[in-house]
Amino acid sequence: MLNGVPRILIIRLSAIGDVVRVLPALHCLRETYTNAQIDWVVEKKSAAILEGHPAIDQLLVFERTSEFKSSFKAFRETCKQIRENRYDIVMDFHGIFKSGIMTLASRAPERYGFSRPRSQEGSYLFTKKRVKLGEEIVNRMHENLALCEPLVKGVKSLDVLIHIPDDALDMAEDFMEENFHGNKKIVALHPPVERPEKQWPLEHYAKLSDMLLSDGRFEVLLTWGPGQLDMVREVATKTTRKQVIAPETDGLKQYMALVQSSDLYFGGDTGPMHIASALDVPVIAVFGGTKPEQHATLRQPYRILCAQYDLPEEQHSAEMSDTDKMAMISPEMAYDACVELLFNSAK
């Protein structure tokens, strides 16, 4: 410690949604250790979530690439920087071999991580103090807060913030003013997902868009990320009413500014869903291939659509594919959820 003030390192490298779900733990640590040096090591693709955050003193960015030699060199340099920073406390929220090696490289006297089975790939071997999760802890946000329990006792808030720079906010404001008029609610639909078992049918997105636009109280913004424009355009070709396709952004900060300018976010179990929730945008998420009790946001207001919860048991079974279960969540169910969350829940 320097003058009695601890140096703390958080390790959560990726993915975007997982990084967002560690933010409550960051806030918890900052509130407890007001004057501490709190750093975070993260992969470049998720770094924008944390850039400019007032609770982080230094962001260590691991630039992993598809080329093994360059990635290994970057990993070694990151480990060297971690060791040179002489941390007193390291908290491994990731729980894989790679994060375990970083934890070991720190040589910190206090190294916290999860016990098995939450700790994977032997990462528990590199920690000194292991937190065992009880059966009552299911959601990943609560898991991350549980890792803070040895340092911070008691109830912990889920309130977080994400920094969005002024230039990104200005871009979003200009785009919204140019494309949306009147006092209608703007619904951001995010069709793309990375894994097929999480994909709500594109035809459903198209029909939901038409239903919202026919209602008269909504506007629709189709959002997308790198490499996903074709999918969004496919949704647009299946609609009968004109929605707005989000512009290409120069990074995650601009995407976040567009989502923050919306009144409601609708999509699957993705990083953008967690971003929207962290930005205090009401969220409706469709689940199929992943467990909502584990991966859904817990920040209100939100609504989960899942065959297991929203359909009679005789209409679905464990033998059905995740894709079929997703398709059973109808556009009509999604439309009703949008109306309920935006209009009826406030009554």
C-alpha cells in the first residue's frame, strides 16, 4: 500500500455484456475505498464501456488479435505492466486460465476469485481467497457482487454509470432530430445476435416493427454493430412500414449514445441489451438458448420474454430446439410487452 491506500486491480477482459455486469462491483469498491487506486484490465473490444469512467484510475487494455504471436506478445506485456504496478488486491471476475495467469503475475498479497465450478480452466489455482457461491446466487450481477463480500459487507446497489463523451451525444442528438419528429416513443430494435440459439426470427422483428408503427405512438430505430448491417437491412425488406436504420458509428460510444436517446430497447441476450439497461433505458429481452435467471439484467424497468415463462407448459417441451422456443415468442407477445412496459407499468 502507498500511504495506507490500497492499489486494486479488477480483471474482467470481455465480453461487452459481462464487462457491464461487473460495473456494480466497481461502484461498490469505489464507494468503500474512496481514495484507492482502482484499475481495470480489459480487452480492447470491450474497453469503450469503461473509457472515461470516473471510478477507474487506469484502464489497462489488452489488445488481443487473431494472430497468435502478436496476441501472446500483447498478453505478456500486459502481465508485465500488471506486475510493475504492484497491486495490493487483485479481483478476478473472469475466472478463466488467461485471467488466472494475470492474477498470478500481479504477485498481489490478496488475490480474490471464485471457487469451482464458477472458476473455470483452473483459474482458482492462482487466487489466494476464493468465494464460493451459494445456491441462492444465480444472476451474474449478484455473483460479481458476491466476490466483493470479503471486502465490502452488506447490501450492494445495482446502480451504475457509463461515460459517453459530448461528441457522441451530439451525433446522436443530431441524428434523432433529423429522423424523428413529434412526441412518439422511440423503440430501438436490435435484431443481430452472435449465437444462433439466441436469435429471435427476423420475420418476427419485421412484424413487431410494423405493429409498433401502426400503433401511432411509436417510432422504430433498427440498431446494429460491426458486420451486422445486412441483417438489419433484411429485417427492413420484410416490413411494410418505414422504420429508421441507425447510422454507421465510429465506435461503441456513439452506439451507446443512440441507444440512450431511445425510450425502449428490444432485443436478445446480447451485450447491447446490458448496455441499454446500464443507461437506464427500459429493456425487453427475448431469451431462448440462455437462462434468463442467470443472464438477464436486474435493473428496472425490464421485461423478459421466454417460452418457459410466457407460454403454457403444453406448448413447449425440453426436447424442442432453442430456435423453436425463440420462435414461439410471437410478435404479438412482444408488442404487448412494449405497450405494457412503456405505458401501463407507470400507472
